[in-house]
Amino acid sequence: MGFMASRWRSAGHLDNLDEWGLGGRSFGTFVTWFLLGGDLYTAYTFIAVPAAMYATGAISGFFAVPYTIVAYPIVFVFMARLWSVSHRHGYVTPADFVSGRYGSKALSLAVAVTGILALMPYIALQLVGMQAVFETMGLGGNNTLAKDLPLLIAFAVLAAYTYSSGLRAPAMIAFVKDFLIYVVILVAIFYLPHVLGGWDSIFGAAQEKMAKTNPATGKPTGSFIPGNAGYVSYWTLGLGSAMALFMYPHSVTAVLSTKTRNVVRRNAAILPAYSLLLGLLALLGFMAIKANVNVKGLDGLANPQLAIPRLFDQEFPSWFAGIAFAAIAVGALVPAAIMSIAAANLFTRNIYRAFIKPSASPAEEAKVSKLASLLVKVGALVFVLAMDKTIALNLQLLGGIWILQTFPAIVVGLYTRWFHRYALLTGWAVAMVFGTISAYNVVNPATKKHFGGSLANIPFTNTPAYIALTAFVLNVLIVIVLTFVFRALKVPDGQDTTHPTDYLADRGDPGVKDLPEILDDGGAATAKS
Amino acid sequence: MSRLSAVRPAYWISGVLLVVAVVVPLLVPTYAKADPHLWGFPFFYWYQLMWVFLSAILVSISYRLLRAEERRRRAAQGLGDPDAPDADTEEAGR
């Protein structure tokens, strides 16, 4: 614990030298790789993906591999355009872009609110990830206060360094985190199969467990290799998650902090190194099955989230397990920091400035942003401490469904403005409601609770698919039909403040700003219109 | 005409490569099986891990094609190369 704290504090000191100034210095390929990696592959990923593999196998866990594989070609295609237009117009959030492109405050607000709603539970889950680690380390006692104390300390560190250092801090710490994670995973992948009797027996144990009948459902526990019925689930989960990944405002924040538009594309080619890591990590879930770890939590209930921390605790010497836990804990702080900055930007730019106080000065904006980032984190903490952890998990599941519904407005908007702004707004609203209701109707057969998973039958069929993608298809259909209707009725279309050449602009071109200028500018979109 | 034929292939080839990198890893029925095993890994698992590499290679090729293309376009418009300090020398001469 002390080891971790000193690490955090030293990074914090470095950052205090030059707050946003350094963070605003545009990031090159190398830093961006770490920043994006630190951003997208979170402590929650490191706990939850193997936990899903441990509990129910390939469909709910290993889909993460095709998911991260297909994410990067998709990013390669559209992110460079978003970079260009954002750097010419001073956009910081996806909602800024929507506001400038469609001239619609309502649509921009919809995108901003979706972003904040999706980010909150995500931050909360980072804290859940840390809690799982602390619980395994034996930190915290049985009463509520002692149990939550380590989490509160970690939280205070997170809040302090984000407040004082902005984006620079997570970028720095991402180096430490990724280095630690790489070492830990590589050691685990080469060492553990040796201890546990080889890959053959690990996969064998997993296959056996997945084939066993679950007494609560009367069906097999999980899937070792998806059968016919699971094909659609598997690829819709992969594709839907991939499309949603870069709709999250914190990924956009990281992408916009790069130096030139090509840094984004170059990263699309080298980020898959993390996918490989993730795939191997997922297999740790199977190793936990083979090693027969005990996943009972302090409250006496089985909790698959504990599978990986327990596996490390059981199979490694304590000093190495300590490093692994530190890596996971730091791994939670980096994305939580970037996410809270992204959520704060959304609030400041697209709610505070757009609706509450349009005349806000840049200094005032920065202050509001800092405070908002604190509020977001406190909100996340309250989630974890006051509410059932499963609520955070449910909301995270909903977050993925929600955030994908901003895809038509943002990504399609980068290529064409044919979609009508009110059609987009209606499609978004219907898909949000549909996705939420579908997810609510998924009842876990064992616990009889709602929000039992992210798969539901496609309407009028018996084929389960990822709800987010089903809602997305519905969304796009509505947008297309209504666009025809609104165009026929000649409903006013709003003003587009972007120009076709904006989408190809690069660093050094006339009107293209570096990140510090963008931040000081306070969103050119609202200023211009 | 010569310019038109110079522009098209880069975009078409990149487009096809990227579509392949997205679609093939999602064709679940083509790889949802256990055999052949590789170092104890069932086919389902090692095949998908292999696609991490293949996809990275496809995206890299697209990147190189498009970068060369974009440089040509920017040079024609009299714009500088923003990646110049760390650009590969082999392509700077064009």
C-alpha cells in the first residue's frame, strides 16, 4: 500500500511542475499509445474479462478479443476526420462537434448527457475493481468503515492528482501502469501453465466446467466454444462493443490530445498489442478454474470478480502478487482520471456554457471543469459505497447500450450531413428507451434479478444478440425514415458551421489549433453561431 | 487521367483491407471449433489471437498507402507535411 502511494505521489509531483501546459503539449505516437492503452484497458477490464471467462466462458468473455480487433480498423476510418474538424474548430467533446455540425443544441445536449450517463458507472466500476484487489490483500475489516477505508484513500489520491494536474497526470502514470501490467501478464502467461500442468489441462478443466449443468437454469454453465445458437451473440457483442468503444467521451479526449491526425491512424495499427494482452489475460480466467481458486468474498458470497486477484494470491509469492495488485490498482486510477476529465468537459462545454452561462470566461470554465470532475468522482464513489455493486454493473451494461446510440450523429456526421437533426434526435430517444427496457427485461435465471445480461432475443426471433446493436439498428432505421419525412416537410435543417476541407486538415494548416489553444478557446462552435 | 488512376487504387485497396479486418474476425461459424490444436490451444482460441496480428498488419498497410496518397494530395495543394520530423526518408523524395 505504501509502495503504491509513493508511486502515485511521485507522479503527482512531476505533474505539478507544469499543469495543463505540459498536458496540453500535443502528444506523439508513443505517449498516445500508452495514454489510449491506459484509457481503454482498465482495471475493470483486467478483473471483469477473466471473471466472465471464469464464470460463463467464451461468449461473455472471449468476445473481447474480436471486439478489440475490429475496433481499430473502425477507428482508423473515422477518427482522423474527427481529429481534423475538432482541431480546426476547437471542439473538445463529441457533443461540441454535433453542435457545430447540426446547429442543434438539443442534439448536442443529448450526446453530452449520454456521455455523462455512460461514464459515471464506468468510473464506479474502476473503484469496484480496486475494491476486489483490496479485499484479496486482506485490507479492511468486517465493519463498513474499515472495509471501505483503502478505497477511500485511493479515491482521495485520484481526486487530488486529477484536480491539480489535468490530463498530464494520467498520461504519466499510464507508463507505470502499462509497464507493470505487461510484466505481470507475461509472467503469468509463461509461469502459470507450467505450474498448473500445461495449456491442455487448463483448457480441459475449463471445458469440463462449462459443460456442467447449472442447477439454477438446467442449462450448461457456460460456453467453451460457442455453438450454433451462440454465433450471433458472439459477433454482435464484438461488433457492438467495438463501435461503442470510441464513442466514449474519454477515448475522444485522448485522441484529440495527439499531435497530428496521423498519430491516430498509426496508433490504430499498433494498439492491437493490447488486444493480444487482453486475450491472454482472458485465459487467466480458465487458469483460475484449473487452479480451483476460492472466490468467496468477505461477505461469504461467491464473487467471480475475485477470481484473478485470488489466483495471483494463491499461485505467486506474495511480493509478486503485490506488484500485480499495484498494477491493477494503478490501472484503475488512470482511466478513472481521464473519464472524470472527459465527463467534466462535457458538463462544462455542453451544459454549463451552452445553457447556463454562455458568457463564461476560459478561467471560469476551467474552474467549473475541475469542480465537475470532482463531483463526478464523488458520485462514482457514492455509487460504490452506498449502493449494491450490481447496480453499478447494471448501469455499466446500460452505458454501453446508451453510448452506441450517439454513433449515427457523430460518425455518420463526419461523412455526410444528410441525416436530419430531429430525425437523429428521435432515433436516439427511441433507441435509448428500447435499449433500457430490453436490458431491464433480461432476468437472471439464478437470482431472478433484472438487468441479467447484455444479450436479448432480436424482436420477433429466437436469436439472442447484443442489445446495443439491436437498438442501434432500430436507431438508424428511424433516422433514415424520419429524414425523408422531415426533408419532405421542409423542416428547418440548422446551420452547419463546418466546411468540407475541415475534415482533411492537419497540423500546420491554416486555422488548425494545438490542444492548449483549443482548451483556451472555449469551444469555437458556440462562439461562432 | 494518370492522377486519377494514381488516386484510386490506394483508397480502394485500403478500403478492402479494412473491411477484411473487420468482417473476417466476426465470422464466428468459420472458427467455432476445437481442432486443430496448437500448443494445447483449441483452434477457436489461437485463431482469434492470430487475427490480432493479421488485423494489425492490414491496418498498417492501409496506413502506409493512405499516408503516401495524402502527402501527394497535400503537396499538390502546396501544404506541408505535418509528420515531417519523423517521416521516413524513402518517401520524402516523391
